[in-house]
Amino acid sequence: DTSLAEVNSFSPSVPISPSSMINQYKFEDGPELRDLFITVDDPESHITAIETFITYRVVTKTSRGEFDSSEYEVRRRYQDFLWLKNKLEEAHPTLIIPPLPEKFIMKGMVERFSDEFIETRRKALHKFLNRIADHPTLTFNEDFKIFLTAQAWELSSHKKQGPGLLSRMGQTVRAVASSVRGAVKNRPEMFTEMNNYMETFSQKINLLDKIAHRIYKEERDYCSEMKEYGPIYTLWSASEEDVADSLKGIASSIDRCCRATEKRMAGLSENLLPILHEYLLYSEILMGVLKRRDQIQGELDSKVDALANKKTEKDLFSEEIGKLEDKVERANNALKADWDRWKQNMQWDMRSTFTNVAENNLHYYEECLATWESFLASQTVDLHVEEDSEDRP
């Protein structure tokens, strides 16, 4: 692979085009051969007396032995995806669960049941399931398997077997108690560094997300103005016979640049904006994971303090402390491994996304430049022809 330091602009072997230079950079190959393929497609609207909702077809193809069949097709609604995410967080509190698209959208962006919104959500749900499928631990979760294979009535029955109200209330009480206790006493330095990293990352990714949306809006406004600007020259050419061809040429060039701008906007909306927003959601998830890790360690710290203050029941407390120490160690190890994996994936996504944006920008400006150079060249030829005709007797 060619590194930036090795690129010599004076070397004859290096292409002149900047886009060709960027194409020299090769990324590592993707993950190993997969044995689980998932597709989310075919959205359908459902209207009932109570609610209106969308379901998506989820098609799974696999060669794993734990599945009874090699292919499954089920329909799922957003609430089913949300149930799966909650079950994964419940089973693996210190693993990084991929983000789901938000249930509600910002006012003034797009209509909830518009084609644009449904397609954007479908892509996000597709990525959500495939992120889980690629995860070394989450992919073997039993609830994930049930989500992919169970029919609607089977999934509904399985949902009812979840933790009861009292159990959920107990989890909430423990979380609140942990937050009241404040910061844990013996948090390893590694997790403090993770927390600091995520605070900085959250600020930067939020800023990038805002800038990207602003760029997209400016491009959209610019494209709208070009669509109004081009026809003016066409109308003008009807009243100016001497320069009609030149005016039509300008209109044609503006139209070509307008199409190039639309293509550039499509690249931003399909590649850059979704990735930045996904990692904006990831930053919230990571902060939640770190809090859950602290809650687990907080339980251990409180038991250790209680043991120091209790003179009786030491054997019982010692046994509980031993179990909590194992729980903390498992939580720490799970988060350490997932943290490294997440950072590697994040760096891969960011690097490939911004490289793709850079290439698209170069192609865009090269196309627009070639359009106007071609137009100017045609005008130069016409000018020479007119000069030659005037010199003749």
C-alpha cells in the first residue's frame, strides 16, 4: 500500500490526476467469509383503527448448524427491532450494541411515512442487523436467532416471556442508586481514558454532522438556483440571433453542471450523512455502556464497604463480593475487546467515507471544469472562423 509520505509528485510513475492519486490508497480486506447473510427490504404500510405502521421483510440465509433451515423470511416492524436491541443490552450490558434509527424524526425534515423516510429507515435497519451478524458475540445471541426465524405470533409469544414489571423496576432502582452514589472509587485508568475519549469524540462527531448537513443544504440551494438560472439563457437566445448559439451553449453547460451537482448531493446523502449520524448515535451508546460498567463496579464497591462495616454475616458478604468481582472482570474484559473492535471499525468507516467524499468531489470539479473548457474551446473555434471570413476579400 502506498502511504502519503511515499507519493512523489515528480515521479513519472505517479498519475497527474488527483483522483488517480487517491485511488492508489488501498484499505485492508473486509471480514472473513461470513456464514450469515441478512437483507431488510420490501417495506409495507399497515393501517388499523388504532395505529399506522410499517413492516419490513427480513430475509436470512445461513449455513450455521444451529439453524433448522438455510433460509428464513419474516416481517418485522420497528418495535420488533427495538425489542431486539433492548434484549441485547440486557444480555450484554458492556458490549457495544449497534444503534437503531430514531423512532421519531426532527420536525421539518421529512414526513414520517414518506418514501424518502421509509427508505432511509430501511437502510439503517439493514445495517443494524448486519452489524449484529458481524459481531463475534452478538451474532450467537438466542434472541437474535429468534428475531430472524420466528413468525410474528411466535415472536409475540416470546416477548411476553421477558422480565416482569418488578424485575424491570429493580434494574431501574439499581441504576438510579448507582448514579446517586456518584463516580466509582476504583475505576481502572483505562476506562477513565475511554470516557474522556468518548466525550471528545462526541463533540467532534456532532460538529461534523452539523457541518455536513449545512454543506448539503448549501448544495441543494445552489442546485435549485442553477435550475432556474439555465433556462434564462435559453429564453435569451430566442431574442439574440447573433449570439444564440453561445447562449444555448451556456444553458447546456449549466444544465450539465446541475446534473453533476445532483449526483454529488446523492453521494453526500447516501454515504457521508448516514455514517456521521450513525456514529453520533454510537457516541451516546458508548457513554451508556461505560455507565453500565461503572454501575457493575459500583455494586462491588458498595458490598466491599458494607463488609468493612459489618462484623457479622462476613461469609455471606464474602461470597457475594466474589461473585461481583467475577462479574466486574467479565464486564471489563467484554468492554475492552469490544472497544478495540469498535475503534477499528470506526476508523475503517471514517477513512473509507471521507476518501469516497474526496473522490466524488474531485470527479465533480473535473466534470464541471471539462464542461466549461469544452464550451470555451467551441467559442474559440467560432471566433477564429469569423476572423478568417473577415480577412477574405
